[in-house]
Amino acid sequence: MENEKNIGVHETAFVTSAFRACDESLSRDKLARLWRNPKTEEWIAEYLDQVSSEEIYTHCLRNRFFMDTINNLIASQAIEVLINFGSGFSMYPFLLQKDLIHIEIDKPEIVGYKKEKIIEWQRNGILPKRTINFIGVDFSTDYRNKLQSKIDFIKGKKSSFILIEGVLFFLTIAQTDSLFSFFDTIQESGDYIGSASFQESLKDTLAFENLLNFFNQKVSKTDENDYQTLPDSYYQSNNHYKLIDHQDYYSLSALYEHKIQQQKQHILNENFYILRKI
Ligand SMILES: C[S@@+](CC[C@H](N)C(=O)[O-])C[C@H]1O[C@@H](n2cnc3c(N)ncnc32)[C@H](O)[C@@H]1O
């Protein structure tokens, strides 16, 4: 993977992890640094310079918020399984309480590489043992039946938290609808979803214009319609889930006493939603 000239969408997973490693006291992720590599370091230096330097903190706070939310639910015995859709190189299995069962779903090349590295680090004593089930799936394919039987086999009737962060921006609305209806089929009443997405107003910012230019140079030719945004109403109007928390970069900065550095025009403000199945 590391020899490709251009960044692939799947390699955004390296970039996201690298941001978390840039401010460990904010992200509380001391393991993201394991995924650092020279190519990603080059990418993030250019990205921070050309797109938005605030991206370190937006990513750190996203991780911190979901980690704290999941930790609180574990403490109140509300969840037993974390199912991470588009899990990339996130390290929740090693950051959260050790008895949680993990299902990590991403493109086959990502989960294959992640599994290999984790086994290597466990063998070398860098990481402890954890229960992680890796499943390779592309959300643009017809994955439902096969994935459902794999998840049912691992999870049974156990309570779950589904996490989908840093992914919906790259999917279509049809793929998103399909995922949310799939979540409904695999979860029970009282289970949770944590989702991150951008609102349409993102596209009015200079930071988004910069992002588009950056992706066009480094990833592939795209226009603004290739990047999905979702309104609050997408979450508010789900008949099977109740929206119980909604945050964004600004509210999380206040919550975690983080000092915002840039003007709004230079910030890619992501929104974070917690839903509970009715
Ligand atoms: C920006 S990364 C975020 C990774 C992780 N959730 C995090 O926050 O660190 C986006 C992830 O979504 C995955 N992804 C994007 N499109 C996908 C698809 N069609 N099917 C499966 N995974 C996909 C990528 O492979 C990548 O790991």
C-alpha cells in the first residue's frame, strides 16, 4: 500500500490516525502513532498547510468524544460489542476497556493490513491481546446477507454500539441509506449508533475549497458533489432511532476546553450524532 504514488481514499485512514497522533493529550490516543510512516508524514504536512491546520484538533476531538461516549456506555453496562464501520486504523480495541468485543469492518485491503500489523505488534509485546473480528467489505457492493450472518454469529443478541466516523463523506446517499437500514436489522432496541458527517454549509468554506483542490491534485479528479453532506434532519427523522446527542467541533472545543485557532472559513466543521434504537 505504501508504494502507491497517489493517495487512495482508503489511505485517508493513515492520515486520520496521524492527526490523532499529533496531539495525544487531546485525542487520548497514544497508539495512533504506531501507524505513522514517512509517506503519511509528507501528506499531512502538505494537507495542514494547504487545506486547514485545524484538522489535527478536529480529528483529535472526534476520537475523544466517541471514546468518552463509548466508555460511559460500557461503565453503565449498556454495550458489549463495538461495531466500527470503516474502522481504518483506529485503535479503540486497545483504548477501551479490555472485555469489549470488537467487530472492525473496512475494505478488505485495509482490514488485511491492519490485522497483519496488529498481530505483529502483539507478538512483539507492543500491544496486548484483544477480541477483534476483522471483516473485509466494500459498502458499494451487495454485502448485506453475508455481513449480517457474520455479525449475527459474532454478536448474537449482545448489546452494541455502531460507530461510523470519517466514512459518510466518501459514500453516496444510497449507500448511506442502505447502511442505516442495515444497522437497524442488526441492532436491538436500546442499542446505539455514533455517526460523524458534515453539513452542506461546509461547502461554503475556504477550507472545503482547499480540500477539493488538494484531493484533485492528490487523489483523483472530483467535484463538490462527490462529497456527501447530511442535514440534521437525516438523523432526526429516522423512525427507528432517537437522536440523543449532537455535537460539532465548536461544541466539543468548549466541552474539552480546547482553544480554536483558525477562523470559521478555515475549519472543516464535522458534526457528531449519537442515536439510540427505539
Ligand atoms: C478517513 S478514514 C476513517 C477511518 C476511521 N473511521 C477513523 O476515524 O480513523 C475512512 C475509512 O473509510 C473506509 N471506506 C471508505 N469507503 C469505503 C467503502 N466503500 N467500503 C468500505 N470502507 C470504506 C476507508 O477504507 C477508510 O478506512
